[in-house]
Amino acid sequence: MSIFEIEGRAKREVECDVADIRITFLATGYHSHEVSGKVMDQCDSFLEDMSKAGFDLKDIHLDHDSVSKDSYHDKHDTTAERSINVRIPYEMKTINLIQDLLQKGRYDYTFSIDGDISDRLQIRTELAKEALRNSRHEAEALAEVLGVKLKGVDSIRKNSWDDECVLECAGAIDCIPVEDPGISDQIGVKRIEESVELKVKWIMED
């Protein structure tokens, strides 16, 4: 009896259907209370804009608050940041609307989008089954060449995968056009490649 490890692979391109948007408001000044107040005012003003535009504020969560002082060369600049996360369906029209609200408000901010898949577990389960079938096909071909019988699986080991799908842009850069939103509203959502790799040990005997 012999054991052969044969890799099985499966991959699929999948459209992101969920957008995790991170918006960080920034302010710089001399006093901590001054810059903290500025980022709070910016955030509150933007939340009012979002509410008026019809967004549910329950989908928005505080992510990060910080105040740091830079004393390099006696500069004594203080910087404050407040980050919020917005989790919404991945639709270009909605993303462009948020960008439009940020630019019209003339906020000092950074903007990033992490694309996600709501049914990732189901997709990976399907890919794992496909990868196992591919490995079995290779094992059967090998068994035929060697003149032995394929008896079954000894073990299966799954390789790691990378979940990250990130689109980042600074608030000062028009990476998503808002001057003519009707055009960019029509482009497709971000696509990412899901894949599964299995290390399958097959038992073969004469």
C-alpha cells in the first residue's frame, strides 16, 4: 500500500456584494481640545448629511479615535483623527453618493473601501468540494498509470487563503468621479478571486 499527496485546486471570480467603507476625519492644530472638537464637528456634520440623504445611521459605527502630539523640532503640532465604518451593499451609485457628500462638505478626510462577500462560507465550501474532485481525478489517472487501485483518502490539509480586497483613495483625490456620477454609477462592482487549495493524501494498493 502506498500514499500519494495530490493537490486539488479550484477558483472562481466573485463580485463583492458588501462594501465596508472607512472614513477618517482629520484635524491639526496646537491644542488637543481644539483639534478634537474639529474632528467631532466634521463627523457630526457628515452624519447629518448622511441622515438627510436617507442612510440608516445604525449601519455606521465608530472605529477609531486618537489625538497625537508632534514635538519634532519644537513644532508642537497636535493631530486628531476620528474614523467611522459604514457597511452597505456594494453599489457604485451609493458609494458615489457618499463620496459626493464628503466632497461637498469640504471635509478633511481619508476614504477606503474593503469589499466583502456575504456568502463567502458557502462559496468556499463549493470550491473545496470542487478541489477535492479535481484531486481525485488526478489520483485516478495516476493509479491507472501505476496499475494500482485507488482505495480512499488518508488525510486532507487545506492551504491558507487571502481574504483582503481593498480599494483606497485619499479624500483629496477624485479616484471615483463625482462631477458626472451618472457615468460611474453604471460600472460593475469590484470582483475578487476566491480559491481553495487542498493537499489530499490518497491511499493506493496493488
